[in-house]
Amino acid sequence: MPFNTWNDCCQQAIDELSVFGFTLATNSRTIATWNQSFRKLALFPHPNPLVASGLAVENPVFAIFPEAKTKLIAFARENLETLSVDSLHVFVNDELIPHLISRSTSDDDDAPTRKMIRRWQVKPPSPVTAWRWLHSCGFSYNAAKKSFYVDGHERAENRMHRKQFVMTFLTKWEPRCHRWIQVQMEDLPAMKLSVESIRSGYSYEVDGKEMVEFHVDDNDIFMDKANSATRFGGWLSVRRDQTLKPLIIWGQDECAFQQHRYSPKQWVGPDGTRAILPKSDGYLMMVSAFQSRELGFGWKLTDEELELVNRKRLNEQYVDTEAAVEITGKSSKDRLLSTPFFRVFDPGQSYDGYWSYSHMAVQTEDCMDCLKVLLPGFDHVLLFDYSSGHSKKRVNGLDANAMSKSYGGAQSRLRPAPIYQEEGILGRFPRKIDVGEVQEMVFRDTDEGPFWLSPTEREARRFDTTRENTEETREKTKAVLYDELNAIGVTLPKYKNRITKAALKALAASNNIPLTVTAGKVDEGWVGKAKGMFQVLWERGWIDEARWKDYRLVARDPDDDDRIIESLSLKFLMESCHDFQNEITQLQTVASSYGVRVEMTPKYHAEIAGCGIEYSWGAAKSRYRQIPIQAYYYLEVMRQGEGTQPDDQLSLSTIEKVQKDFKVHRSAIDFDRSFCSTLVNNPV
């Protein structure tokens, strides 16, 4: 044996194993390969070469019936939430196999399809067989865990918004921010740097000296120098528009902290000892915060700064009075006792209710007061994501969802719409309004009336008329009782859902408010009523009068109910109008009165939302989960203003770090590595 080669040893192993009937390996090289695999993985390779190479082995059933695999996958995906082996077994025997038999066209008894069908007719597939079929399709049965699915990241409209947002951020906003550093070319060698090593440098000359401008994120040396020499961590760009004020970009987002939410893993002692965790998640606390690179997460204000802001707020009213009344019970502004850039909220019907647009509007107005008083030499951009509270439509704004097909009814009375361009607003058919004019969304007494009515019908339906002998008495709704009691000063809960209708009826009776109302049926007239989509689109030239009876709110193909005929769908035509598509939100309307710009970040793009605030929440929760389990009442201490708050761990250096991550995502837009460098290297 000492004089044998390794190949001889492998061959001897084959000969000795063959005595026991092991004939899987007949070549010494095979044994050598097995040895290498076992030494590396402590496992022998799978005997099936397809499995060993990682290639999927096609189930014989699917090779004969390819349609079976498609239908099995479709069923499993459609019923993923309730999928079980039993339901799969029923589907296979009651639907799939009968379908395959009906589609079989072979008359040859020896054909693979006929053989398999005869086997199923004698012995239908068992539950285990159905499970194997599903497993071979790539499905697996794993531990349940929270997950999310994003399917809109690469939609055409989101790609377009993303490109516009990134281009504006890089070329219009960042040059006005304190995020730049200017260095003499001759000083770079002392820093052990060169222009070639930093691709985003911008070269220029000042008094004959060669200069180069970098973003402070380009190198840690730049960031350290800027942080030590400036308040905001950098200088303004030499390429900025000199006529505009410096800019600070703020990002906003909300996050929930649960009292007993810890890391998904924990240390276990050698004898199995582990810390006992509470069964429930405990109390829930929600935080709404603003973050900027210049002033950090949840800008902390001193008592002196708060006093300056409160002097300015004295006797002032909120711009969005409806939101202020809903949250604070009045439209006037209260004194700020703490920074509004970090606001704690206790969600739940028994606490502060549920976070809504009104909470966001009040907090934003409070923050804008601070910005105008404490940073008067700056412009500000506030970034919000597309949550329901942030993207609330402007009151009486242009919104197709707030309109009906015809006039009147419960639809909103939209604001007048200036016709500022022809493309995208006016159609190709005869119209009643032109560029430069203002389209009224409510019928006036001097108007001709709905175009589809005859002159006689228009005159007869000009005003509301009450039908004779149609009076009826009905009980007032809960909303009506609440509003009437509130109007006479009765103390009520802030939200209607915190009081029952029976309690409202008792209060109304004690205050001599009738519980019923008597009225007759009214035929609506068109004067003073909202026009509706049909009339508005007709005035704009989108309606073909020769086919006016064919238009529907949503017109569907009579031969294919899933296909929408866009040219005859009023809602599609209305939503496609340029002014409806670009209507600003209510939050943008409020912010514009303060001279502050509000922008919405692209949908499905958490990685570039709110100046990297999502990463800050991750850092805050990472710190929060390190708190000892014994501190069960941590959130209650936080509510009382004691102890460490999550934002205490988010220093400016942490914000700069997450901003770097934010920049990395920006540089990867559309998988074009040169996208950002091209924008930065070209002067603004």
C-alpha cells in the first residue's frame, strides 16, 4: 500500500466495494471526486447529476402534461393564504385531472398520456403525490413570518417620477445646500488625494488658481474637515444660483415603537436557560419626526428658541383651521412646550386616536413656524412619502374621484380651473372654453345648463322642486346630531366614534334638539350645483356629441368585460387631464402659504424617502432593542418626558452615515452608474 498511487487506492476501494454489491462507482476518478466533496462539505455528492449540479428535475407528469404545471401554480398562488395539502388534493382530483382527461386527444393506448390517465383512473393521486407535485413547482412549506411584496417599483410612472425627483435633487437642490467643499488643486497631494481618484470633482479657476469642488460625501477627509470648520457640515456649491437663498432639505416619516418588541434571536445558556419574554408586544408608541442633514434628527430647540417662536405665534391662527380644530379643538395656535420636529403619539381609540392628515398638518405648521423664525435666511423643502395622510387631496381641488357623472348630488364643488395650456387639457372636439380662460366647476344662473338636456328640460330643471305629497319623517343621523350639539357648545368627545348614537340622542333631547327631520323628495335643479364630469369634459372638447349616449363613467367592451374603452370612459378622460394630474395636495397648499415647498418622494421607493430617515428609524430601533428586558415600562417613562428617547442616539454623524447610504441608492438609479456623475460634473 505505501507504494501505491492515489489512483491505485481509489481503484482498490472500487474493487472492495463491488464485493458487497456496490456498483455505483466504476471509475477511480469518481471516488477521488467524492473524497474531495466529503473533505470540504462532510457530505457525499448526490448520485443524480442533475440534482448535484443544482438543476431542477422536471416531474414526469409535467413533462407529459405541461398545462398541469401551469394550472397547479395558478391555483396555489391564488389560494396562498389558505393553501393546504387537503385543498390541493381536492383540486387535483376534482378539477385538474378531469380537465387533463378532457383535453387528451391521443387514441394510441400505448401513448404516455393514455397510460398515465389509465393509472389515475385506477388509483387517483394521493395527498402526498399532490404535495410532491407542488414541491416540484418550487413551492415550500416554511415557518410563517411577516413579509411584504413590492410590485410597483419599476412601473413606468414611478420610473419617470424617480428620474425627475433625482435630477431635481442633484442639480437644483443640493448645490444650494451646505454639502460641498472647495479645495485648491495644489493642496490635494497633501491630503493624499487626486482628482482622478474622486470622479465627481468639478474643476474651475479663481484668480488664476486651479480649484476643484467636491461633495463632502466623496471622501471622509472632506467630511471631517467640513464638520470641524462649519456649522452645517459643508459649504455651498460654486455652481448654485446665486440669486436664491441657501436650502435645507427635511425628510418626514412616522414609526411605531412597541414596548416588548425585541430582537428575533436571544442568547441561550448551555443548560437551555433563557430570559423570559412577555407574551404580548405591550404598549405601542408612534413617533413622527423630521430629519435634515444640517440639523439632525428631531431638531432639538432650546428654551430661548422656543420663546422666540412662541412670540411669533401669539394670536395667530392655523392655515388649515379644520385640521387644527379636529386635533386641538380650536383654530388658534398654542404655545410650543417642546420641539415640534419630534412628536410622540399614543395611537388607539382610548388614547390619541389614529394618526391622520390633521395630525400631520398641525405638526408641519408648528415646524414651519420654527423655520421661519429661527432660520429666516434659508429656503426649505419638506419631503413626504405617499401615505394617505400626506397625499390628501387639496380641499375642493381638482379630483376626478370627487366628481359624479351628472350634475348635483353629493359630489364636491371643485375650485375654478384656469386653462393654462391646450395640450392635455382641451380635447379635439368642439369646445366652449379656451386657453387663458377659467372654467367654473359649478353651474351659474347665466349658464345654458347641461348640454344633454333639451332647451325645455333645461328650463324646467333650472331650480330645485319639491314633489307634492312626498313628505316623510326620518331620524337624524349620528353625524347630524353630533354637529348640531357641537354648534350650541355641548361638550363632546373629539372624535364621533367615541360616543354612541344613543348618547347623542339623549344629549339632544336634554337640549331641546329635535331627533327627527321632515322633508319631501326634491328633484334637483342644476343652478348652483357641481357640473359633474360629463359637462366639464364637454366644455373642454373631449365629448363627441354624435355619440354622447355611448359615454359611461367606466365604459367596458361588450365582448370583453375586462377591457376598458378609454375614449368613452369619463373617469379616465377626466383623470388624464393635465391640471387634474398635477393638482397639488392639501399639505402643499398649506406649506405654500408659509413660503415652504413640499415634495412627494417616488412611490415604492423607501430607500430614497425623507432624506434617509428610514435608515434613521433602523438605527433608533437597533438601540431600542438593546434596552434590558427588565425595563418593561420604558415607553411609559418616555411618555412622561424622562429617560432616553430613541432620537437621543441619532447624532449628526449617524445622520451623515445614513445620508451616504441614501446617496448610494441615488447613484444606482435605473442601474446607470454614470447617471449621477454626469449630472454633478456638468455645471448647473
